[in-house]
Amino acid sequence: MSYIKRGTTSFKKANLALFAGGFNTFAILWSTQPLLPEIAKQYHISPAVSSLTLSSTTIALAVSMLLTGSLSEVYGRKPVMTISLVASSILAVLTALSPSFHLLLLLRILQGIVLGGLPAIAMAYLGEEIEPKSLGMAMGLYISGNSIGGMGGRIISGIMTDFYSWRIALVVIGIISLLASLLFWFTLPRSTHFQPRKFEIGKLGKSLLSQFTEPGLIYLFGIGFLLMGSFVSLYNYIGFQLITPPYSLSQTLVGFIFVVYLVGTFSSTWMGMLADKHGRRKILQVSLAILLLGACITLNNNLWFKILGISIFTFGFFAGHSIASGWVGKLATHDKAQASALYLFFYYTGSSIGGTAGGTFYSSYGWVGVVGMIVIFSLLAVVLSIRLAIIAKKKLGVSSYRV
């Protein structure tokens, strides 16, 4: 059975389907982010508490992926991903009908649980079905769908909230996501390299834990945690700063700040291709340096400099995530969906912990506190990437795979 190669119809279909699936997942996941100031105001809660509408979803997503990644080893990649996308779209509509903050949190947790069916499995699908020399590009295109979905969800939320209400915004996102789910279902090529296994909870649990003994994977997990913790902190609280003087931007304009996600769409694909050519370690460290530079630029009080800094930060983040996530499949020697699920478990745990911790720093020290936390996270990620490169080179060898 041959792999899916760049330039073929199957390659285009796989990328289109996973682009749509990524759009669905991240439009729903991040749809409440630009609404945090509105939620805090309506329910008379602090920025850190309002961020729970994201943190609760991402931690549920992180835990869910540990199970759904294992289920896909039994029932197949496409069926589990399809059910996840359809169910999360329906829940998006129901979330808009929640009468209280506590019910909103409950529904967001349920969303996180069902959303876990796509991210880890999509990475495993690509690792199994795409030829190795095209994997960097394919992974980059999938990540770009994530970035456009995250951008679209935020922009739609901001505009619909300004013109109608946050409830209408979430209904619209749910309908769009359902259409994306149907596109995914009818377009994604079937798996040809997937080998199902029996559902044996003991063996699945043992294989999951054994991923921690794979050389290098633990460093990738740590990098994912630090990347996402930094990213969510910046985007969670930039809105709080921009709606207050001297900026006093509307929800619509704050939502359009997320247009800079287009930078991530480009960087995830381009830097992924550069990593295929020049080595993952080098390009990953360049990405982390770019992220750090962008965060520091946002300390400038000029609005245009802030937007420039956010753009540079976003470029570095999506490039780093694309490279790190693609590296997981190469270092994992078995049950690649579980390895991907563990990477994303730490990735989204970073979102929950970093996103909420960022609120504490923001309340205590303002924007300088948020950037200070990001600087620490970025430097720790650089240290982990250096150690990772040493281990990967010993394990794979430069001749078999560019480190």
C-alpha cells in the first residue's frame, strides 16, 4: 500500500478535509476568547474567572484526547474524528442557550470532551498516510486550518456580539462548524496503513505509559506545554487591555486583531517545509526566538507596535507548534495516536494552566506581568529543545531523519 504523495488528488482531499476539521475544532474551542471581557462584565467576575470558559474546555480536551487517541487505535481514525466534529458542532449551538455561567461552563466542558476526537488522531492519520518527505508540508497545512479556525471563530464572535449578542455568535459558529464537519466526512480518504487492535484497557494503558520512556518525547511534551501556555496567555488578556483607555476598542475591532492568525497560517506551512530541509532543531529554535521577540514588542504602548508584536509572536508560535507536533510521530515507535494525544494533553494543559495563571499576573502586574511569564516559558522551551536535539540525533541519526 502506497503513501499519499504531494500533488495527487488524495493529497489534496486529505489536506482539505483536515483543514475543515481543524477549522471546526478551533473555531468552537476559541469562540469565547474575545468574549471574556463581556462575560466578566455580565456575570460580575474577574478576568481570571471568566477565562475558565476557555481553561475548562481545554483541560477537558486534554484529558479526552488520552481516551479518544486510544479509541482510534481500535475503531479507526476517520469514524472517531467524524463523530467528534458533528457532536461538537451540535453542542456549540446548545452552549448559546445556557441561562447561567455555571451551565455555560458545564457545556464548555462537554465540548472539550468531544472536541478531543480530532487533534491527536489527525496527527496520527497524517503520520500514517502521508509520505515522509511530504509530511512537513501536510502537517503545516493542517495546522494552518487550526489557525484559520481559531481566527474565524474569534472574529465571528466579536462581530456577532457587537451587532447582536454573544448567544447569536455561538449559534452561527455552530452552524458553520456543522457544514465543515460534513465536508470532512465526505472528503477525507480512508486509512490504508491503519492496523486496528482489540480494545484491551490494560494493554492500551500500558502502551500509553510507555510513551514516557521513549527518548525525547517528554521534551516535546514540555515544549508543547510552554508554547500553548504562552500563546493563550497573550490572547486571553490582550483584549482586556485594548477595550480600556487609551485604546477603547470595540469588541468587533478586538476580534479583528485575530486576523494576524493569517501569519500563523503562512508560518506553520513555510517553517514546516524549512524544517524538512534544514532540520527541526534549528528551525524550532528560530521559531522560539521569534515568539520571544514578538512578546517583548507588545510592551510598547503604541497600538500599531502592539499589533506588530502580536503578529511576530503568532508567526513564531504556529511555526514552533507545527514543527514540534510533526516531530512526535517520528520519535514515537508505536501507537502514534497515543503519542500525539500525550503531546496535545500537555499542550492543552499548558493552555489551561498558563491561560489562568496569566490572569493572575495580569491582575497583579498588568501587561508587563503577562509578558514576563511568556519570557520565562520561552526560555525554558529553548532549553528543552537543545536537550531534545541531542537525544533525537542519537536515536534517529542525521542520515535517517533531519534533526
